[in-house]
Amino acid sequence: MDVNAFTTAMKRYHLYELADQTWCPNIIRQSIVESLRLSINSGGYYEETPAILRKSLKNTKENQIIDLCSGGGGPWESLHVDLNSGEGRYDVHLTDINPNHDVLTKLQNETNDSVKFCAKPVNALELPKELKGFRTLFSSFHHFEPHEAQQIIADAVSSRQGIAIFEFTRRNPLAILLTSLAIIFVPIFVLSMRPFSWSRLLFTYIVPIIPLGAAYDGTISCLRTYTESELREFTELFADQNYQWEIGNLKAGISPIPVTYLIGHPKETVKIPEYQVSTPVGEQETEASTV
Ligand SMILES: C[S@@+](CC[C@H](N)C(=O)[O-])C[C@H]1O[C@@H](n2cnc3c(N)ncnc32)[C@H](O)[C@@H]1O
């Protein structure tokens, strides 16, 4: 069997996700996002991210983190402990266009306010000026079309803030196959979701919209995820902005699919950046590279 056929990047399709639709009932949207959080935490997909985050945070001398598109909190329940286990102390502020108050209040209490959340909706495309800090996006950059993705990076650059983007989804058949296993795992995750809701049980076990929706959104997320080459093309637009960029792959816990990342921060010293020749879009790299 040709393994490459399952791991080669596919064309990018920006199709609609169910949980992004304004008409999607809250219980379905929040259960899908919450199952994503539970799957990230049980799979340890982002356990390698603290080391590179810490390095970039140290360079920027920043100790406030503004997480965008936080959903149910993503990996922050364990990530804030790992991040704070070294020299620095970091406060994390979670934001989302549809903040899930129940789940985020619980996370804030359990972390003794190390991880706080903004109760008001925060649009990642129109970040309020008062939200200052190193920006992070976990499993969410694929939500944005290329012009919006550029806008998010451009806003971080013009505010001279660091930015880190991590995605465990990938545009290849193996990633899609693994993501669709949500049909099996979501009915298990639903049992631990709080507050208890009869409608959540109804939409999981009787009319299984939640597991099917999670598998569908996972598949669409894979088809929307940017490759390393595409991320590098975004950073090349800011080549004259005196930023240090790193793009690469990290091991993703139990998943055979690596996490793709982009991390950038202002350089300390003014230096004209070297021109980096772009790799063709769609081609995948396996090692980190800096621009
Ligand atoms: C796939 S979930 C990722 C959640 C979380 N980061 C995680 O790792 O579990 C995407 C989240 O992005 C949010 N979102 C989508 N568009 C947004 C926007 N323009 N601004 C802020 N949040 C947005 C959604 O409400 C949703 O909670």
C-alpha cells in the first residue's frame, strides 16, 4: 500500500462548519466544541507546545497570553500548568466570539484564575486594543479564509505582539479518517459534559446530530487547515516588519498526525530580513524553519 497517498496534502476547501452557523442550536455547537477540548486533552495533542511557546514568550518578555477562538478552553487546562512549570509566570486570557460561560467559569475556578476568560464576545478579526499580550490560536486558524488569516497576522505584527498558531488537523486523507472517529468517541465524551442536559443526550443517542456534526466539522477542519508552505507565504508578506518567524511540525501526543505551527515575535535588534524563497503551496515540510 502506498502510505504517501494517505499523507499527501489535498487542495484547500473552505467549506462551512456546522458549529460556525448562527442557526446552529447552542447545545449542539457547545457539545461539538467541548468534545474537541476533551479529545485534545485525552490525546495530548498539544503537549509539545509549551517548550516553543516559552522560548518565544521569553524573547518578547511578555507574560500575558491572549488566546483567540478559545471555545471550551482547548488545551489550556494542562497547558497553563506546563507553561508555568519553568522560570516565567504567565496569565492566560481566553476569548471567543461565542464564549461558553459554563465551561470557561469552571476552568477559571479550577486554575485559581491563572486562566481567565472574557465574558463578552471577542472577534479575532476585530481584537479590542485593550487586549494586549502574546496571541495564541489552537485548532482555530483554519476557520479563517486566507485574507482573514493574513489580517490576524497583520494585526499582531502592527501591534508588535507575538503570535502562535497550532493546528492538529491536516489536509490529508489519514487525518480525515482519524478525525471521523469522532462518531465513536463523542458519545463517550458526552457522558462527562456538564451541566447535565437531556437535549444533549437526545442529540447524541437518539438523533445523533452531535457525533455526526463533530465528525463532519472535523473533516471540514482538515480540508481548511493551512499547510506549512501556505503559512510561510503569509509570513513573507511581513518580511520587512522585523519579525522572527518559525514554522514547523511537532509530535502530537498519541496522534500519528503532527501538529503544524507558526510562531512569530518582533526581533529585538533592527536587521533587514533575508528574502526567503517560497516553497510551492501544498508541499509539506517536516522540519521547523525560520524566516
Ligand atoms: C474549533 S473551535 C476551537 C476551540 C479551541 N481553541 C480548542 O482548541 O478547542 C473554534 C472556535 O472558534 C470560535 N470562532 C470562530 N470564528 C471566530 C471569530 N471570528 N472570532 C473569535 N472566535 C471565533 C468558535 O466560536 C469556536 O469556539
